[in-house]
Amino acid sequence: MPGSPYTDLDRPPLSAARLRRALVAPHGPWRRLELRAETGSTNADVAEAARTGEPEGLVVVAERQTAGRGRRGRVWQSPPRAGIAASVLLRPGEAVAERGWSPVPPAGYGWLPLLAGVALVEAVARLAELDAGLKWPNDLLVDGAKCAGVLAEAVPADGPAQPPAIVVGIGLNVTLRADELPENPTGLPATSLQLAGATATDRDPLLRALLRALADWYDRWRSAGGDAVASGLRDAYLAACATVGRQVRVLLPDGREVRGTATGVDADGQLLVDAADGPLRLAAGDVLHVR
């Protein structure tokens, strides 16, 4: 049957019922989970829910994205059931009395995509048994090729005094074949867990592990008031970061280019680069590892 999720036996469909039993409260860390056969962008879907007042804890998963979004407005499509495309709704600026969480200042929100990157590394290492690392800020690398990416977007609140919601989207290539891999505008090659020799490519346990790791790190970070150092997030990120210690070429949002040695990540999640003109702190940019 054309379009049937069972025509490609290497890519079985996800089960919304099983995922909800495992991940949604009271037995799981998330409040609500929606599974969609196809959507333009899970980030766009969650952002729209945020604008209508959806509380924190929504997860939207899609079997196929037709207009997935990346940094600098990049758009791509994903083959059906070949990867994980998921976005979550977070409201770090709101207090949660029953969890003992105070509001996190907006200056700390920049850690959320890095937090998602750490959760990705943990899930892939544990389930797929691959040695993965992060290219700053949050691209998942396996054998030097990009296997996943993270995009965090702020959704402004109705009132100027209210904090924005944050949508964190994750796209992980699981069973994409060589001829299905997306092209990267920066020239970094792409890969998938299957091509990299993963011991497991079942998306159900991979997604569960990823969302549990994400919820766990978010809990630690919120419990520490958004302090990446006190929560252990900065140390975990540095342990996973493949950029620190490398010669890098950074393409800045304004079109400029910086070359130097990446020496670390500061308490705000900015990349520290020892450049020819002196030390720099970079909050955004496309990083290329120079061999």
C-alpha cells in the first residue's frame, strides 16, 4: 500500500500510546505528548501552542517533517520514520512551587540548546553505543559527521513583563541511507546512526532515552536556578564538546569570519576563542573544525 508505514520494515512506526505510557505524567516527566504522521515543523507546531497559552511540558513528535527548521532559517525535509523529529515546550521564566523551581533569568536561556545537546550525547552513547561528541553549540557529531542538530527558539509572551516560552527542537538521523542524507551549507558531512554502525536503531527506546535525559538535565538546571556550573551542566557539556581544543573557523551571523583556537565555554555557554586579534567570546556562529 503506497504511503503505508509498514512498507519499509526497517522503519516501523512509533506508537503514541506506548510513548505516552512511558513519558507522560504521572509516570513520566512530560505533561502531554502528540505524535503526528506528518507536519511542516515540530518547532512551529510547539511555538503555535505556546502562543495559545499551552503550559510547559508539551512534546510534539513527527514521523516526517516537510519543512524542518535549522539555524539561519535553513529548511530541510526528512524521509518518513527515518529519524527522530521532536520539539518540547519549556517555560523557564515561570516559578514551579511544587518542584522548588524559581524563575530562571533570561540571560541563562542560552544554555537550553546546549543542555539538549548533552541529553543527545547521553542517549546515543547509551542506546546506540556510539562515541558521539558535540560541535559547539549543539550539533551531534559521530566520526566527524553531523548526525543530529538542535534548534531553540523563543516565543514572546503577550505582555512585555512576562518571560518568553522556549521551544527546543531536536532532529536525529537514525536510519537515513547515504542517498537520503541532507546537504549541510557549511560543508560538514552528514551521517545517521545506522551508517555509523549503531548497535540499536529502534526509534522508540532512543526517543524515550532522549526525552528522559532532557527532562533530567532540565530538572537539574532548574533546581540550580539556571546555573550551568552549579547544576553540573557546564562540566557535562565540556566533557562532550569536540570543539574545545580545536583550531576553528567561525562564520559569524554578520558575515565576518574568525579563526583561532577554541579554548573553552564560559558560564554563559559562549565559545571562547583565542584569535589573532585576541581572545573572543562568541554567542552565535557556524563553527567549522579545521583539520
